[in-house]
Amino acid sequence: MDVVGLGQISLDRVVRVAAWPERGGREALADAPIARPGGQVATAVLAAHRLGCSARLLGCVGDDDAGAVALAPLREAGVDLDGVQEIPGVPTRTALILVDARDGERSVLGHCSPSLRVDTTKLSRDAVRGAGVVLVDADDPDAARWVATVARESGLPTVLDVDRADAARLELARTVDFPIVSEAFSRELSGDGCEDETLARLASGSVRMAVVTRGARGAVARLDGERLTRSAFEVAVRDTTGAGDVFRGAFAWGLCRGGAAAQVLAGAAAAAALACRGEGAQGDLPSAEEVA
């Protein structure tokens, strides 16, 4: 497999609001909620597959209808799902996503049962060892650490999606090759959101290149002590849900293609921008031709 990912699989309920609800104010007008498949790594893996990578997803869902719906686009696309565990008696992760119809910006309210955790004793090392690039998030730190360790022992490059800067996740970020963190992570880590401080602290571990994604302001990275900047591409934005996930999936695709750092960043930024044209995390995943 070109890309093997372990992490979040979700069924999102996306609600478009005409104006952002005011706390304690009058009722805000909204469209009816629409159920759409999502989840950080599920979306990233599907994005990489759409760009031309063979892909395998590891993770877990509940034994409910939501799990089947969340996995349906990946199954239809031909992504290998043999490593996705079904946890009896536990609901699949869900999220309520509010999208501001004026600019497409979203806010996410996620819910995940503490019992929805990957059983690492049932994961196959061979399912990871055959990868070109390994992609994980920090939603389940123990499982992510297990996969990252197998990848490191096998000499495989690892990409991490993380948006919280607690001690456990920061330690995990320093053990992978390519941590891609959010602005929220940077603010939590440095206090004032100083991206250069965040990149420097991440680079103190075994990191090859660290990246901070900044939404409409693009992304910044640190490679061999040098700062790289990638501006965002301008598109007609409908919904920013999943843009960061698609960035990471396209980043993994770029690594599989052997691109230079600037090329990998540009491809990831282009894919993330194009994904904002659709609704929901997986509503309009771009092709390689569109990214080019």
C-alpha cells in the first residue's frame, strides 16, 4: 500500500447557518442537518486514494448503522478496510459541524465514547510494514504510538495530524517524521501562537520537517533549520470542513511521489483549497489533475 492510515472515523452532521448564533441571543436560522462521512484520518486516506494512492485504513467504529455509513465511501472507492475494528455495544464517533454560510468557516462539536478504542493486540504489523507512508492522528494516542513505532522500526516515513498540545501528544509529535499541527496546537504550545517557536520545539525531536497549517493564511514549515512558507490558493469556499485532513492526505501523496519539500507543501495546499468547494469533509475531494 502507498498510504496506511490509523485514526479517526466519524459520521458528521453538517448544519449550515445563515449567521453565527449569538450566545443568549435570538434563534439563528439553519438548514436541516445532513449526515456526511468524515473523521480526520478516514478523510485523509480517502483523499490520498482519490489522488492516485493505494490505501489502507486502520481504526475502529461501533457496531451501529453510523459506522457503516462512515465507511461507505472508502469501501466503494476500494480502500482496504480489513484493519478497521468493530467494537460491540459502542457507538461510532459522531460530530456536529456548524458551517457559517457567509464564508464557509466551520466549528466542530465532536463526541466519542471512551470505550471506542483500537485494540492494538489485534493490529497486524504486516499491515503497517508494507506502507510507503504511514499516517496517524492523535485521537487514540496509544494506538497511534503503536503504529508509529512499527513504522519507525521498519524505516517508514510517518505523518502525524495533531491539534492539541498536551504532554502526551507533544511527545508523540516529536517521534514522527512529519508532524502537521494546527493553529490551535501552536497557540496552546507557545501561548501566543508563535509558529516559529512551535516549529523549533517540534524540530528538537526526530522530526524531519514540521508543518503548521493556518487555514486561509496557508502553511509554514521548518526543514533543516530553514523556514518554508506556502500561501493558500484562492477558491470559492463553500465549506472548510476537512480541509486540514485533505492537506495531510495530499502531503502523504506528495511524499509517495518523491516530491521536494516545496512541491509537497504546494500540492497539499492546492488539494486542501479545492476540497473547500464541496460540503462536508469528503464532499469534493480533488483529483491529481485538478491539483496539478
